[in-house]
Amino acid sequence: FFFLQAEDGIRDVAVTGVQTCALPIYKGGAVAVAVDDVSGAGVKGWEIAARMAYGARLRSYRFDKYRTKEKASDKPSLKSIVFQAERFETSRKAYAHFDKIADGVFFTRDLVSEPANILYPAELAKRTEDQLKKLGVKVEVLGEAQMKKLGMGSLLGVGQGSERESKMVIMQYNGKGASGRG
């Protein structure tokens, strides 16, 4: 779980629940990083902190679903990183944007890490639909008959060797609607 927090007047950008990060060999529970403005850098300290938190979150990804023999002691043990920076609320808002992107990256990484006997076309379509509809994304799934009617012969040719039906997932997002979602 990742979040930004302020404690006792100190403006922190905190990333917690990190299993792996830029310090994969670190064996302690937490790391603190102070981020200041760097003159001439063109980027303020609050933005650097948000981007570092985002990078640490991306680095924390592990697809452990099928790892059954790895001992807990062999797994990365870093549990949190705290980034200290000025303009906490601005940094928190910037990180919130990056956090949504990281959610999408992790979803994609989960999909590409699954073996083909688990994530076949119909299952991919189902997972995509389940994940994206709640975000306001219009999802349409085409079957082989619809694809043939649309002239998608090349795509159908690729799927001919499979015992499972080919599927095409079409996603459409039109930005924030009246509901404010997105």
C-alpha cells in the first residue's frame, strides 16, 4: 500500500509497503530520503519526491503468484520509504496521478506474467472488462464471428492454431464525464 502523509508538521511523501525498491539489498524496515530543490534543475523538490515515490512503487512490483518455494527470508524486506520535501500537498497530488499510472502498469504486468494456459483470450477479455469498467472505460469484446464480419482475417489466422476462440478487446475512454470519474 502506498500513500502520502504528513506527520507532526513535517511534510513527508511516504511510500509504504515497498517490498523492493532502488535499494533491493537493504535488509532494514524503512528508509528516509530528504529531497530539496536543486537550483538550475528545472524541477522542484516536491516534484522530485513525487517522481521518486513513483519510481519506488514501480520497482516494488513482484509477480509472486506461482512462487511456492521461495523462503520469506529470501524476499526483499524493505517495507517503507519516506520522502521528505516541501509543499507536501502539491507533492501528494502529483503522486496521486502517478499512483493511478502505477496501478495500470501493475495490472498490465500481471497480465503479461500469466502463462497462456491461464490467461487465454476469453480470460484476458474478462479481466480487462472487470478492471476497466469500474474506471469508466467502455469495453467491448468481439468474438470470432464479429471479427470475421469486420474483415480481421490476419488476426483470426493467428488464432487458428488454438483450441480457444479468438477475442478482440476494444477499450474506449472519453475522459472525465459528469460523474467526475477518471
